[in-house]
Amino acid sequence: MNQQDTLKQLVGQTAANLVEDGMIVGLGTGSTVRFMVDALGKRVQEEGLNITGVTTSNRTTEQATGLGIKIVDLDDVNHVDLTIDGADEVAPNFFGIKGGGGALLWEKIVNDASSHNVWIVDQSKMVNQIGNFGVPVEVIPFGATKVFAKFEQKGYQPQWRLNEDGTHYRTDEENYIIDLKMGLIEDPLALAEDLIHTVGVVEHGLFLNRVNQVIVGGDQGVSTLNVPK
């Protein structure tokens, strides 16, 4: 295991220890979250931890159920106590970008339904200003080229997310993703408003004012950053 994976495993195990018996837990998507779900599954098997999970992707559902974690649909619960998810970039003001794994729509829906949101990242994801990763935007296939053209006109530097065979990447909702490669974002709030009001856009990967804690794995170990209330 390389150093980055070791850090991801450390933060995943730390986050899994936040889960308490009887909780309804949102389980995110991504490489760091995989370690967390593994650690959570171990607690379920070894400690008899009784939890209910809500997932943000079919991939996480498959992993969690294979580990004995009970998974239900979000609409089958009236709240989510805690959601643990990853992030692609996190700035000091706790603005983040998510969606590198293609699950941004479900991730934002579960985030919105959760009383407490925790992001788990390795130190490479901490940045001074968000944007260099790019902004994933989920769009419906119908008329998607028109949306792409609008983004080009606005200078957002759009790129189709493609599979290895050159076909369009499809989300769990069978939508396309356009990645905006516009560099550092001076006004994320304004960009978020523009994107969500673009006809054909389902959701975007700007997660602004949506996290309570960030657990970071670094060279000096694991640290927890608490967002000011």
C-alpha cells in the first residue's frame, strides 16, 4: 500500500469510529470512503454494531451489503444522522468540490438530508482555493451538446467525461457528466448559481457550506477540522 492509500485508510478508520449504535448513516463514494466502509463493516461483524446505511452510489451499496451492512433507500428513512463522504478538493473556508467518482447527484441529495456531514480526505485534497480539479456537472443526455456549447461560450472550458472506449460516461441515473476545467474559481457561489439555473443541468459538484467536519490524513497523522458554527 502506498503512502496515499495508507493515509486514506487511517482517515477511513477514524471516521468509522464516529458511527454509533442505532445510527442511520450516509455512506459516500470514492477510494477513501471504501476504506471507511471496510472499517465499518468490520465493526458490524466484530462488535455487532447495529446501523442502517443509505448509500450515494450503486458501487457503495454493493460493497456495504457484501460486508453485512443493512442498506435502505433514502426515501425509506425520515432522517440521516451522519454522512461520511470524500472530497476532491477542500479549501480553508470549507468550500469543496466533489464528483470525481461520478456520484455527485446522489451525494448532494444524501448530504442535504443529513444532520451532520463529515468529509474524509488525504492531505493532497487540501487546497488554498478550489477549482484546479475541475467542476463536474451532471446533465441529462437530451440536448447535452447545447449545454456543452453554453459552457464553451461562457469560457468554462468544458470536457465530456468519457469511458475508455470513447463513449459517454453514465452516472447511476444514466446522465452525462461535463467537467469544467476553468482553473481557480474566484466566486464559487456565483458559479454555483449559474450552473444550477442552466437548463439541462441536474446538479454540479460545488459543495459550498455543506460540511461540519473534515478529517485529514497527513504526514503527522490524522487531524480533524471543525467548521465554525
